[in-house]
Amino acid sequence: MVKLRYLTTLFTISIFIFLNCSQQNKTIVKILDSRSNAPIVGAMIYKQGSTPILRSDNKGNVAIPAIFLNSELNIHAKNYRNIKINFSPNVKTLTMDFDENLANPYEQKMEFSRADTIRGAYGPFRENNDLLFYDLNIKVDVEKKHLAGRNTIRFEMLQDDDRIQIDLFANMDIDSILFKETSLDYKREFNAVFIDFPEKLKKGSTYSIDFYYSGYPQEAGRFGGIVFKEDSLGNPWVFTACQNIGASLWWPNKDQQPDEVDSMKISVAVPSDLIDVSNGRFLGKTEFDDGYTRYDWKVHYPINNYSVSLNIAKYAHFSEKIGNLSLDYFVLPYHLQAAKQQFTQVKPMLQCFEKFFGPYPFPKDGFKLVEVAYAGMEHQSAVAYGNGYQNGYLGRDWTGVGISMDFDFIIIHESGHEWFGNSVSANDVSDAWIHEGWTTYAEGVYVECLFGYEKAIKYINGYKSKVANREPIIGPIGVNHWPTHDQYFKGALFLNTLRHVVDDDDKWWALIKDYTDHFKYQNIWTKDVINFFSDYLKKDLRPVFEHYLYHADLPVLEYKIEGENVSFRWRALVEDFNMPVKVRVNDKNYTLMPTTQWQSKSIERASQENWQVETDLFYIKTENVEF
């Protein structure tokens, strides 16, 4: 059992510096917990005011480039007192003090089991190989709610080893695992399957296994995992939604985020009066004498495990195009006319997102909307839709400011994930704001496209009522834990803030488009976002990112007005926080450049009555203080 509750107020992290110059002339730094000797994951190492920002990996290792030697480096680890070191070959051991006052009280109460760790951590038998291709071929007995089939898994070894980890829920049967037509031994622990090979697999070589399985998958998770139900006419309706609960609920895969296959084939045999719609491009169907028809799909791009989907029903189909991009819609027949009307929102949405985020990321696979019985999910190239052919979110004014009812929330939000979540993906669920914060912000971009800037700002600010500010957006690392819902709403408000920190829309939109292109089909960490933004803008944005993402509380702009003299500073949890902010006095705009130190500015006719901080552009708190 891994606990985030600490029983002492202070203890230390020992940082052992192994001065091992690699071919890249880097020094490997290993960061360890002095009590348990366990690696510290996610520590931030940086030189003040410059990039790159470095991050300790799942072994606690950080590769320090030669340019940092003999420099003063800052080391931040979540819940620990920051330290500064003069990094040189003479440094052997450093300590950092854990401070209970810095630890988030909600995270301290969290407890994680070994099952959570096996599922969430990128352990040794995951990191020793790189996925290349899945060939998933299954038969779905809808009446019995039963699956049977195999997944051929092709991978390259990254180091010599004779074991890998694949995942399949414990209630599902493993019929056999074949390697070169020989049955392999395996060990099951919770939902993990540790597969042993009779020979050492060699680094750099490519291998494949055939994983045969069967069973009765369980319904679990927010949207059911896999659900066997009926439509309103009594026809079978089967669909999947596996984010967080795990795709290994219904098919064997490497159920984690850092490693995705480069491409995938999905073959699903269903009763011949039904249709299967899965991800990717439809290759064709094959009818069999036993009353089943197999539908074959090809995914041409990397894909998250939880995006892989089944949608089985008596679907009606219609289609259209934007240029060469195919748009296909699969809906229940009695909703066909409603769908044709509601889905007219798809083209302007895609045109908007392509304008600001770049070309649709999966053109070879096309874009699909597929009707399901839950609200929706960002299944790559086969977006699940269940919003009832109505505007708002399930008919509700989602942000409470009147704008949500002007568009279909599920079409816009879930399709936005094609750029943020499916194309640009987080390396670990602790950084899921890279999916959800960005896609929630994309809703505001859509509003701006169709209804203008003022309504977009109003829409984004409507999310303030949903923010709790109780936990950091970035959650515990390496465990199966979905972070706070603030990742959606506060994440979007943070990006709106960042836009106005940049204060140049031409530069901002160019940055966003370059960001989505630069990290296309990649799994990244928050530090990659920080480095990219800072390098692009030639400005150290680490303090701003760090405050909004690694701390629960908002920065507070403290100010005091004495005549026309205004004094101000940031009260912040990041010591070098230095974000600009706009104020309005007598209908005139001013940009202040506060730091954590008091400074003053003379502003003509300033008074408490006509002083207005632009809190719709900057998600902050303000406080009028007395010296």
C-alpha cells in the first residue's frame, strides 16, 4: 500500500549525483527518498530564468546537460522545501526537507493499493519494450455478452529481457499466449499479466505474441466500460467507454499511457443483422456461414488504449466531406433526421479547430460521430456521441452564462480531443490537464469562432463556479488516479490567463498551432509544455505554470491605493512568481508587472472606486490591503 500521508513533519530526500558522462555529455542525477530509498518522480530541476526545465523520471533519474555544470540550479519536488545548489562534479549528496505545511491536505489522505501502482506505474516490464502494432480480432456474442478472440502484439525490445507486462482484467480468461507457435508461461497479479519467454529477447529486435482470450467482461467505470443493452426498439446495442477504468477490461493490451502502438487493425465479428463501428478507416466486411459478419478497420496513427472502441447496433449511416476529409455518422435509424440536423455543427467546428489548432490530425482515418447511450467520449476518429441531439450538455446550460445552449457541447468538446488527448497526449494521467484543460479551452475557441471574443471570455469565465481550488491540477504520479476536476475548468481558465499574459493574439494563435504540430502523435509531460512555451516566447513562464498547475491556491494580487500612488505585489506560493496583469482605471487600461516584492506606480485619478482588475482575463484573486 502506497500512502501519500506522511507521519512526520520533516524528512529528507537524498539526491545522489552520479557523475557519469554519457555520449551526450550529460550527468545522471538520481533522486531518492532517504527514508525508503525509493526514487522521487517528477522533481523539477532548472536554472533560474532559462530552459530547459528538467524532470526526474520513474527511476528518479535526471540527465543534466553540460551547460548546467558550475551553475546554480533550483530543485523543486512537490510538498518539499525548495533548494538551490551550485552544481559541480564535487557535489555528492543533497537533502530536501519535506514540509507538512506545503503538502496538500486532500492528497495526504489518498491511499493507493499495489493494484493501483501496477496499473499506473510504467514499471520495468513495460519500459523494456516499445509497442509497434496491435492486430485485435474478436467475436462478440451479443446474446451471451461474451467476447473471444486474440490480440497479436508486435513490439521492439529496448533492453535485453525475458519478461514483459500486458494487462487483462482478472475476470477474463487467458486461453493461450503464443510466441513462435510455442505456448508461453505467465503470471497474473490483479489485472496485470507478466509474460515469460523461454529465451532472452534482444535489445533492438522486433517480436510478436498472439494473446488468445475469452470471457464475460464486466460493466464498470463512469460509463460502463463495456455495456450490452438495447435501444428503444429492443435491438441489441453494445458500446465501450474505458477511460480510467482501463481498456484491459475487455481486451489485452499494455494498459498505460506513455507507449502507444504506431498503428492498429481492429476486426470485430458480430451477428449479421448488426454493424460494428470502430476506430480508423473501414476496410471492408466478411460474411460467415455461422450468421456472423466481421468488420475490419485500420487505424493509421498512434492511438491511446482507452480510445479503442466497439460500437455495435443496427446503425443508419450518412456521410459528407470537408475537402478530402471524410465525415461519417452512425446513428440509430429513428434518430436519422435529428442527427442530420444536429450534426450540421460538425463542419464549422472542424473548420474553426483547423484554423486555430492546425489540420485534423487523422485524415487517413477520417472523422466519425457514433451514437451511444452515454454522454460522449473522445474515441479517436470514432467520437462517441450521446447528447440527445440537443444543444447544451444533456440539455443543460453547462457554464451557466447562457452561451452553452447555442451549441452541442458533446460534439464540440469530444471532437476537440482529437487535437488534445488523441494527437497530443499526456505521458501519465497525473498530467491529464494536457487533455482536459486544453479541450475545455477549445470550447471557448469554438465560441470565439462563431460568436466573437466577448462571448468567448464570458463562456470561459462561466467555469469559475465549477473550480474547487482544493487540489493541484497535477495529481499523484505513477498510480491509477484521475486528477481533480479542476484540470478541466481551472485548466481552461489558466490557458485564458496565459493568452493575456502573452498579450498578442497573432503570437498566441501561432504558438498554439505550432504546439499542436510540434507534439503531434507524442506523449508528453507538463515540463515539455513549459519548455516549448518559454522557448517560443523567449520568456521564462515556469513560475506561472508552476503556480497554476502544481499548487491548489490562486495567486493573489495585493494592492494599496494612496492618492494616485498604487502599491502592489503578488502573494504567491512560487517565490519568483512575476506574472503581468491588466487593470482599468477611469476607462484607461494599464499593464502592471508585479513580483512578490512591493512596488509602486503613479496612476492618474486612481481610487478604490474606479480601480478594476481585469479578472475576466486573469484568473486570480485580489485583495486591498493595509500596510
